[in-house]
Amino acid sequence: MAADEQACPHASVDAGAAPEPHVPPHSRIHRPVLLDRCLELLAPAISGPGAVVVDGTLGLGGHTAAMLAAHPSLTVVGIDRDPDALRRAAERLGADAGRVRFVHAIYDAIPDALVQADVDSVDGFLFDLGVSSLQLDEDDRGFSYARDAPLDMRMDTSRGITAADVLNTYSHGDLTRVLRTYGEEKFAPRIASAILREREKAPLTSSARLVELVRDSIPAPARRTGGNPAKRTFQALRIEVNGELDALRDALPAALDAVRPGGRIVVMSYQSLEDRLVKQAFAAVTQDRTPPELPVVLPEYGPRFRLLTRGAEVAGPEEIEANPRAASVRLRAVERLGTSESGVT
């Protein structure tokens, strides 16, 4: 996903896309992004008897439903920080919900989640990063800049600071840092100044008012391209509120350690900061680290994983046309090598 795009959610929703006609929450279920490709990549690892896959971003359960349908003996550990998502996913899955071990947690808590699910070995991991359709479609969550809502943006509404807390309490320097680092917003200081002026009058609580402040802070020529000028600010606030990049930094090594030989990990990201972390983590475990001055590969320095994708895969034109919210997805996948393949003795 380009730096100025807002992250796309688990179930095919991109809050950075052009506003769509509002549909009452959950009146329709979105087809998950790159569903067929995810199934294809994970199938060799999760098709055997007793296989276990972790859906680290369960959302409304779209990917999980498809995996359960394709693999009758599969068990899914479904992790989500949003308790409402867990409840709605269980409702959607119906009878298949009995094959899912639901865990209320952030996906960086993989070791604890596996203990809670009573799982020793994992054959696959799926991460579909970003905000879910459940969260985006709920007007009172404040994730979308297309509709006015309270500035909440928490994926788990039972805990943590809100976007309003950030906007009304952070210093100019901290607001600038958040907008510049997580939104890659070059006009971050100007937007931060506008926020401070606004909150001197009254606390900032409305997403529509925030959109106006951002728009008025960005020079007119810069507003003419790149979609809604507020999308970078909303992305930055959401990442700050939910600690998304910190969670991903912890989740990736935990998944790499937990997956068995022959197991596979598939990650879909929707903005450049996340994709960069995934790329770096996968590169570190797929490279031969033998010192260059040595003539042979040392087994202990051999790669632990192999790449299953060349670079980042994207959605095809047909999928994007049917679902414009898939336009920003970037998919990467790896497979853990066996002992003989990795050279470990």
C-alpha cells in the first residue's frame, strides 16, 4: 500500500477508497481479499489430518470460513482483539464454529493464545492486517472519514486510549511525530498546529471536524491528487491508538518460531509501513547468513524459511474492479524448511 493510503481491513474494506453508499452494518458480508490465493498458499500445510491454522486477525471470519470448508479436519485458532468480532464470527460460522478456538487477544500474544487454545503445533498462520469491515461499518467506531462519528478508533473498545484522547492531550511535537511517522504526512506540523488551535476552543470529538481541519491545513495544490487528504491522518491515529506496528513487530517472530517445518505463513498488509516490516522479517529468515569469506554454506547459518512469493503479490484487475477496496493489498508468504532443507543438524 502506498504511504498515503489508509489501511484496508480484514474483510476487504479500504477506508482510503472513495466513499461508498452507506449500508447498514453487517447487512452484507464482504468477500475476503485474495481469498483464493490465500487458500492456495496455505493448502499444502493445512490439508492433513489434525492440522491447525492460526487466523491472527479473525474479523468476521471470512478467511476462516473458507479454510474450514476446504479442509474438513482443520482446526482454527481465531484471534481478535475485538470481542464483538469474535461473537459475530461465531454467529457467521454456525456449526463450523465448533472447530474454532476463539481467543480474545491482540495477535502479538501468539504464545499465550496457543496455550489458551491448548495447541502445541501450528501448521499455518494467516494475518490480514488493518481495520475490519465490522469496525469500519460501525458508525460509532470513528475509523472512516467518510461519515461523521466520535473519534474512538479502538479495535478493542473495552480498553486503551481513543483517537480523541490523542488529539486532545498530545503535545504539538508528539502529534507531529504520530502524523509524520505513521501517516507519512508531510504537512504534519501544520495539521498539529490546527488541532491545537481547535482544542483550545473545545475538545475535538468529531471525525467530520477533524477532516475539515486536515483539509484546511493542506495547501490546495496538494489536495487535488491522492484522494481524501484526511486519510493519512486517520491512518496515523488508528496505528497510534491500537499500537499496530508494535504488535506486528512482536507477532511476526512469534509466528515464525511457532510454525512447524513445512508450515506456512501468509501476511496481507495494506500500507507501506506494515509491508516493510513483513518484508524485513521474511528476508531475515530466508537468507543464507554464512560469512562471505567461507567457501561453503555452514548449516547453522542456513535459511530457516523459503519465500513462496516473489516480492509482494497484489490483487488482479478483476478483483479490484469488483472490490476497489482490494487495490492496496500486498501479500507475502513463507514456508518453514525441514531439518535437512535448512541444513540444521
